[in-house]
Amino acid sequence: MTKAVIERALQAEMTHELGYPYADPAGAGSGNSRNGTSTKTVSTTNGPVVIDVPRDRNGEFEPKIVPTGSAARAPRRSARSATSRPTPPTSGPSTR
């Protein structure tokens, strides 16, 4: 069920991106169209799920619900950098 919900949301995102629904004749000759899918494994509370992520012909579709590529990798913060500590005073002559 999780797979179906995620894939349905991805199809809705693709429809929004392209501006026309699947199999709509309005998309013919639009310059960009659906171009199959690629697989991706996502971690869920029920365990890993393999989903089909739609692609567009121009390669411009970047899903928001399940980011792909470099967008999927959030920068890591260490516990040390998350704390705020006072800066130690510097020694040496003043530049004022």
C-alpha cells in the first residue's frame, strides 16, 4: 500500500510539472513528456520499499516527495557544530 501511495503522488507531481495528465493528447509535441520510470529504494517505517520514479524526456523532473540524486542527500551536522559556545578571546595586538 505504501508503494502505491508514493507512486501515485509521484505521478501527480509529474502531471503538475508537465502541465497535462497522462495520455492526454495535449502533451503531443509539447517539447517535454513522460519517459518511463527508474527504480529507487526508500526507507519507511514498514521497512525498505522499492518504488518506480517517473522520468521526463528533458530530464528536468525533480520530485519533491522523494528527492533523487544529490537532492536526496541532506548535509550532516555533528552534535558539536549544533552547540553554541562563546568564542575564545584572541591574543595579540588590536587592529583598531
